[in-house]
Amino acid sequence: MSESEAVHAEVETLFALVRERYGGRLDAEQLAGVRTAIVGIVEAACALRAVRLTNADEPGQPFAPHRADP
Amino acid sequence: MAEDVVWSPVRRLAEGIRSRRLSPVALAETFLDRLERLGPRYNAVVTVTRARALEQARRAETEIAAGSYRGPLHGVPYGAKDLLATSGGIPTTWGASPFKDRVFDFDATAIRKLEEAGAVLCAKLAMVELAGGMGYRQPNAAFTGPGINPWSRDAWSGGSSSGSGSAVAAGLVPFAIGSETWGSILSPAGNCGLAGLRPTYGRVSRHGAMALCWTLDKLGPLALTADDCGLVLEAIAGRDPADPTTADRRFRYDGAGPTGRRFRFGVLRDGCEEAVRENFARSLEVLRELGSVEEVTLPDLPYDDITRTILFAEATSAFEDLIESGGIAGLTAPEDRYTAYARDAILAKDYLKALRLRGVMAREADRVLATLDALVAPGRTTVAAMLDGEVRSAIRGTARDVMGAVGNGAGLPAVAVPNGFGARGLPTSLQFMGRAWEENLILAAARAYQSRTDWHARHPPEA
């Protein structure tokens, strides 16, 4: 995977967060694997952000109010 | 009982049972013996449910002898992916070592419905741990070992319904229930030379099934023929108050045989390996005898990224306790022990963007499908991975799968059927994907294809 500078910066910020939360239970090889996975997540996010949507484009899943049967 | 019942389609077994030429008890004994004897060869089985199977088979035999015939699954053995809850002390392991002794005190709705249809549960079948939701990269990602392909024992049976695929292909059960979040029915069906049906999201209740991704998970059958998949779907489909995502739409399988209908097929071009491409081209020649085939396109959207982001975010929430507690360290595949931690990097607004784009994707897919009976494509872009190789996966971004991303992201039904053999003598497959709720139409197309080919009548020589 190639990283642009913008992606790189975001990856490093998010990797720092994940390392802060879980680094104590991971070895160097596992941390490298986590970083690679974050690169994929950020690249996917960039692809999503690149698509313009309108205010009317709602999430494609319904929410239904709940009312228990009497 | 003669071995020729092995690899008999459900429909043929049902005829024998109904006419009392076949005994459900003897049938169960035959498949229980094969599960116990051959199951370990393929790492296909977690638990052989002998006592429950014989109890159900005896009940079926008594009922049928008394003239009470429930339908085409009455007395027919089957296996269930081990993410469906079963009562009676039968473990439900989710394929994962941390859960290998866990027992539920109720049956999943799909298990209950199959019992009501008279089917005989003979085994809980192996699967990739947690249905592959933790990021595995290799076949050896289950506490039962890698799923072994009956067509070549150095190849994978597929994921994540690996045991469901290898058990049906090896003649250990006539049909099996699998689940698909992204590829987990079509992949093992394709790898093992079977028919596999991914129903429309909401067609089959997931109550009692392990949740991987609430808005992507589906349950469906793997069987020898598309026709058998229709018979099984009718038994497990339907509204279930325990699963609010189920739709209030009745499904009655229309399996009356070839209708003479002229189908309209669309093809989305996507990259695949040479033998897969060649077999697909030959399949298109057959499909042109059944109707028209035209190339279609979808708008340029990041389909894989949409579905992948939804899957990662929901799977990580579904297994929050296991991940946060460090319990994933007990999983089998080394990468499953840490990859999920990375998903804390998914931002809420990106997950919501994926959900909003899913709506666009669903509308665009339906717009294309509205002019067709089915989109067709290779079931998988490659043959099965080697057991010691890396599994290429669109879920991790190491392969492309637009059909899978759209089909699963938009909740559309698809059926895969075998269409030849590729590298190392491994099966390849053809998939038909339809509009939401059009299972009967894609099954009719798949049946028509299977009426003109005999790939589904071939079985692994060693099994």
C-alpha cells in the first residue's frame, strides 16, 4: 500500500491512539500488523470521503421506534 | 443402506423417504457414520449430534409410517454451521477456542424451523473462528484446524462456512446451513463445487446465530443443486419476532422445473485468474442459450470500501468484550489476535458515510437489476487457496470483489453453482445475483443452467 502524506499523517495519529490503548499487550510484529491494518482503514475512509453526498442521503438502514405490546 | 444415497440431491432423497423406499433412521445412520469416519479427514465437523439425530430420525420414520408427511426435508439429514445455537447440551463454538465449551439452552430459529420441517440435525460443522471477522489471512483460522477441500486435500474448503462446504462436497450430509456476511456461503460453495444460496437480507431469521455484523449477516443453505437450496430456503425463511430485521414476506419455493423462460443476464466485468475467466466465458455460452447476455456497468463508487467499513465497525462492536478483554489472544490465527485493535481507528463519521453510501449503492444496484433477471459473474475470482498459502480477500483489501461488496452491502440474494475446474483440479463457480426478494428468479436461472451442465453431478474421487 502506498501512503500519501495526508494519509501518512492520519495513520500515525490513529496508530498512536491504538498503541496507547493496546500497545502494552502487543509485540513489535503485532504492532506493525496493526499499523498496516490502519493504513487500509484510512485509505478506505479517504475513498468514502471522496464521494459527495447530499443532505438528503440518509444511512441505508432503518431505525424504528420501539413500543412493547401491551 | 446403499452408498448411492450419498450425493443424492435432497429432492431425490425426499422422494425415497416419502414413498418409504428410504428409511430416515437408516439414512441418518449412513451419514452419521460418514461424519464420524470421514469428518476428521476434512476438519469438517465440530460435533456429531448422534443422539439428537437418531431421535429426530425415529420420529420422522414413525410420523411418515403413520401417513403424516411434513414435506421434502422430512427425514433428511443435515449439518449446521457451528454459529447456530443448539439446545440439549450440544456445544456452539463459533469456531473459536475461547468458546469451545459454550452451550446454549435454546435452538436458533433456523434450527427450530428445520426441526419443524422434519429435517435431522446430524452435525455442527466447522467454521473459521468468529466467521472470519477478526481479519484472518490463512486457512488455519479455527480451533478445529483449516477446512480441507475434498477435491484436493492440500487446498482450503473456503471460508467462513468451511465445514458446511466440505461436509456437503464429501457426502457427509446432503445439505448444510451456512452464514454469509461477505462471501462465507458463496466462497465455500465455489471452492467445493456446490450450490450455495445467499438469501436476501432479512429473509431468514438470525435469532440464535452468532452476530458478526448486524446489517450484513445472512443465513442460507449449501447443497448439491440450486433446486435443493430452494427447498431448504422455504423451510428456514420467514418473519420471526425474535429477529426484527426479518421481513414479513412469505417465501414459497417455485421449483416446478424449467419454465422455458428467456432470461436476461447482465455481466459486470471484474478481474479474475485465467482458468476462472475461461470457465466463465464457457458459462456465458450456455447462458446465451437460455436468454440474452449483456454487459452492464455500475457507477464508479468505492463499493469494497463501503462494505468493508461497515463490516469492520460492526464486527468490532459485536465482539467488543472479547477484544477489549484481550480474549482474542486465544484465537488460532496469529493475525486474529491483534488485527481488530486497529479498528479503533474507524471514525464514526466514516462509518456513517459508509452507511449513507450503502443507500446509494443499493439504489444503483437495483436500477441496474431492474432491467435484468440476474447479474452473473464468477462465484470467486480464483480457485481455492492452498492450505499453507495466504487467503486473498476483498474484506482485507487484498483482492477485489465488486459483486460481493454490492451484493452483501445491499443485502441482495445470490446463488453460486459449479461451472468447471481450474488450477490443480479445483472447482470454479458461477454466481447469479438478483434484486431483493427475487430468490425464485435466480434459482430458476441457476436450475436452467444446471439442466444444461453436469458439473454438479461430479463428486470428489477420494471422498
